[in-house]
Amino acid sequence: MPDSDRIQYCNHCGEQVLLQTPPGDNRNRHVCARCGRIQYQNPKVVCGCLPVWQERILLCRRAIEPRKGLWTLPAGFLENDETIQHGAARETMEEACAEIVKQTLYGIYSLPQINQVYIMFRAELTGENNFSPGAETLEARLFQESEIPWQELAFRVIRLTLQRYLSERKSGAFTVAINNIL
Amino acid sequence: MPDSDRIQYCNHCGEQVLLQTPPGDNRNRHVCARCGRIQYQNPKVVCGCLPVWQERILLCRRAIEPRKGLWTLPAGFLENDETIQHGAARETMEEACAEIVKQTLYGIYSLPQINQVYIMFRAELTGENNFSPGAETLEARLFQESEIPWQELAFRVIRLTLQRYLSERKSGAFTVAINNIL
């Protein structure tokens, strides 16, 4: 159920909201029938890393829904009060107990159907064994290219990021991509 | 007043919320005392353009708060259901009635103190006169480098984007920046 289906009440005064287009606006918003505050809804930023140790890539097997049991790169919602770089490093620590260095912007993906913007970084682990599964992770493991579980990846944005990384690594030139997943 | 100060009630059921750390989480959230739903708050994405016509840059003088009367690049909150590129082009149309071409990712800025992430593009106008002030703009104008109103710019992120653009234009090589404004 999308978040928008849940907005029934004003979170400032508790009165019911009405779906209407405010003056000067061009979109329907949830507007409080009493205090008039608008309950805006906007896309969320998901930030994450593609952490490597030499030629191997760190993936995490998800312990939580959605896509429990499938493999992903460490990533999660950016929190208030933090930078994107910090958010991506924090998620890598939370999901894979891994510190990262050489964090470099790698790709931005719009996912308008689920109102998310992914911002992904390349990064390096600090050691071959410097990671372990976090609370939301069943298993964390380094994968050679030939070992990547393509059929068991959790999200399309993760597959695209991995495919591009492996392709660009061969070419020797990494770019910053901006793509849409529609 | 930050948004967080406004969250008093659950927007699903209208009951009061409590500030507490949910199980498995490590941050205080607003949790509904009745239905248990968490009212998450996350940073918002602001997307915008640096539109040029030949060597001149398009700026807009703001007709609305904050920073009414000061100059800015066209930018605004990314909406649900749209890509970042579309959001930046839409804001340029809304604020400057300008169509853009050759839209290219140019910079990502974290503003953690106000919970925003700016994603800025370079772009070209379709003609020397193909723009005009939109409803939220007092005046739209093309500026030569020597004419830019540095003392009357609305936001620091705009100043930094303009400074970098002018510097990189001289060097002939544009990059994609990731920066924090703390």
C-alpha cells in the first residue's frame, strides 16, 4: 500500500485532510480541513555502496522484507541530518559491518514508480575479512564476477549497477551515470 | 519551524504520536500510540538547472519566500511520480517558462542542516528570448559573468554552482561534483 493511501489526518492538529489543489499549486495535495497545513509527499533518497576488495564485490543477503533471502548491495534510506556520503557509509556499516574508504559517486537512478532516488557510490573495503552480516543481513560475502548470483538479486537497480561496474572495470574508465528505472 | 516539530498526530488514524525508538531501529521516530505506524521523516530532493544561452546564464528573481527578491537558478522539490531530469526541466518551465535541451548532470549537494539534497543539471535554452518569469518569479534574465549579482543570490548552493560552472567553463572541462553544504 503506497504511503499516499495512508494519509487521512493532519499530523499537526489531527483533523481529517481533504484531497485538493492548493491555490498557486498544480497538484492534488492532502490539505488539513482545520489548520490548512499541506501534508506534502515527496520521493525518498536511497543511498548505498558497491564495496570491493581487489577484484571481488561485497553483496548482502537480505534478512528482511522486501526481497528477503535475495542479494543486494548495502543501501537504505537517507536520514535527516546526514550527508549522502555518510548515509551510504552508515548503511554499509549497518548491513555489512564494513568500514569503507575511497568512496566515489557512481550513479543516480530515478525510480518514479516507487518514488525513490538511488544514489550509489563505489568504495573499497579496508580488508579482506573486514565485514560480517548486520542485523538486517543473513549473509555477507565477496563475489568474483563469475560467482555473482544474477538470478537471486533483490532489485533491478542493483543488477544495473553491478552490470555497469563490471563493464566499466573492463574498459578501465568509470563514469557517473544518471538513469531512470521505469 | 522544522517539519519534525509539527508531527503530533498519526496521519493514518489521527491518534497522537509518541517519540520513541522502534524495535530494531536506532533513531527516535514518531510512532502512533494507537495503530503503531511510524511517521518517517526523510530529506527531500531539490532538482534544478543552470540554463545557458551561449555564454550567458539564466537567473530568476524570486517572487516568493524564502529569499523573496533575490536571484536563483530554477529549482524546486522533486515530486512523486517523476524522474529527477523531468523535475528539473519542470521547475525550469514553471519558474522561467523555459524549455531546455542538452540536460547534463552537474552536481549533487547535501544540505543536512535543512534535510535537502540538491541535484543540479547544466542545460541549454532553445533561444535567446525563449524564457519569461513564471508565477513564482519576479524577473528572469540572462547574465554575462561580469553581471552576475553575487551579493543578491538567494542560496549558497546556487552561488557554489555558479562559481564552479564559471571556473570549469574557463578550463574547458565540466565535472560532476558531489559536495556538502554544512
